[in-house]
Amino acid sequence: MKKKVLAALLSVAMVATLLAGCGSKEAPAEAPAETEAPAETEEPADADAEEPAESDAPAASGDFADKKVGVCIYQFSDNFMTLFRTELENYLISLGFAKENITIQDGQNDQGTQSNQIDAFINDKVDVLIINPVNSSSAETITDKVVGAGIPLVYINREPDESEEQRWADNNWDVTYVGCDARQSGTMQGEMIVDLGLEKVDLNGDGKVQYIMIEGDPENVDAKYRTEFSVKALTDAGWEVEQLDDQVGNWDQVKAQELVSNALGQHGEKIEVVFCNNDAMALGALQAIDTAGRKVGEDIFLVGVDALSEALENVINGTMTGTVFNDHISQSHSAADAAVNYLTGAGNEHYIGCDYVKVTTENAQEVLDSVK
């Protein structure tokens, strides 16, 4: 069944122009219109390819008070996943689940720890599992374990690979993925730089753009695609680029500050653009940029992903070039709705996708207002 869920807190105008919501995976398009990510061999669907359909989500509430929900989050300290899990829990409660029957575990960014938590949920005979895997490469093992226990499974945020999703379809298992296509977010990062114009971005006038890249977890497909497609957007626009540095910041603000500080010390004014795979690292990068005496928007450009409140405020005041709204509201609601569909026997498609929203000074205040 097709699913399209709009982020309810965004304005009608913003939805009409920027947000297509959540839905089943579309046929591949030549270039992404805009998370977290399908298989390497297919191009992401164009967010503007069709008008959003009516949601077929379950009713706003139900009799689920006795149903036990187990939730595994890869790491509680992740800013975005904090927003996600908080919204998820609140929405589950609004649907009729009892707070005491919703258990959310911190995987502490360790797959062994998370695997033990999954075993404990299975032993506790939870009615449904919602899992944000530490390593998406562990999905096959997780799926076999959960399906073998007869428990419906909803993956969130970190997408297993295409072959794993195909197994779900081939075996007609109650397993689905809810998330966005990371290629879309990377493309949007690059487009925000391209939209500034080469004359403005090419600060040293050598006809090419020198950049550094701060990546997230190398095990995460989102990091891979955001890294690749942000730069691809520049080269697709005909721009020549030069990578000065590419470092792994593991989504961490403090680590990113250290890496960008080192890069600025090594490459100095040659750095024209700083790409960060998420906003937490972009905030760390901004600290390093400020310490180095550089000014975003004047002699360097900085983009992130997630649209954290602090990052949105920075976009508004010009200390970040832009970010990409990773819609935790739509995604968490869709994950909860998918869980309800399994519990009621309605079932789900095996992929429920959402769209990102490009955020610049033009709409940053609107997005900030919507998430407060």
C-alpha cells in the first residue's frame, strides 16, 4: 500500500513546494531530487515526480495499551536520534500505547550491545520491534533473529542494503524500512553551494572549488551517499573541484571541530567550502572556523544536514550557509504507523520513504518555527 505522510507542522505553502512526505519507494530517477538510502545501483526518486497522496496511516488512536514495543537506537547521544526517539515515543502514546510498555534502549554505538538488547526484547516477547541499527550491515542477522521469533520489525533511519530488502519481499516477511534517501540530502547540500554561483564560491579565482569533507560513520550508508552526492552536485553543474581533505568525524561535534581546525591550519585560505554529513559536525566545524578568524558567507561556506535548532539559527543569522531538514516528525510517525499496521494485520510495503527539505536563509525561520 502506498504511504504518504506530510510533516504536519510545516506550513501548507512549504509542503506544496518543498515536502512530498513519506511514501513507498518510487521508480529510479536519473538524478536525486533530494535520505537515509536505497541501493547503490538505483538512483533516488525525484521528490517532485508526483503530487503527495492521501495518507493511509491508521487512526489517531487505538487499543494498544497492552502491546509491548521495543525500540533500539544506535546511540542516544546523537542529536538527531534524540529528536527522533522523543517524537516516536510521544506519537506512540498518542496512538494508544502505554508509556510503560514502550522500552527504548541505547545501543551506545556498539553492535554487540545492541544485539544483546534485541535478544532481551525477544525474550520479553515484545509485540513489535523498531530498530535503528548500529551497523546496517548487521541487518541480515537481526532480521533472521527477529523474524524467527515471529515479531514484526520496522527498521528506521539506517537502511539495510537492497539485497536484504529483497529478502523481505521474497519471503513476505513483516519487515519494512522507514527513512529517507541520503543521496537526496547530499545533492541538496551541493545545490546550495551551486546556487551561490561559482564567482562567489571560487574565492581565490582559480576556476575551481577547493573543499574539505567531514564524514559520519563509515559503516553508515548515509555518510557514504552524502559525501558522494554533495560533490556530485557541483561537478554535475560543470564546476571543477579539488578535495583538500576528507576525514571521518563519526557524527561528533567535538571531533569535527578538531578535524576542521587541523585542516584550516594545514590548508588555510585555500579552503572555500566545508561539507559536513550532519549538523552536529557542522556546529563543530563552525567553532573551528570562528577560532581561525574566518567568516562563513564571506570567505568560506559551510553546510550540514538535519536542521537541528542551533544549526537553523546559524543559517538565519548567516553563520551557516545552509542545512537540510531531516524530517524526524514524518519519519517517526511513519515508523509508529507501520508498527500499528503490523499489529492490526494491515501490513506494510517493505520500503516507506520520506523526503528531505533544503534549508537556506529563505525558509530557515519557517522550518525552525515548525520544529519548536
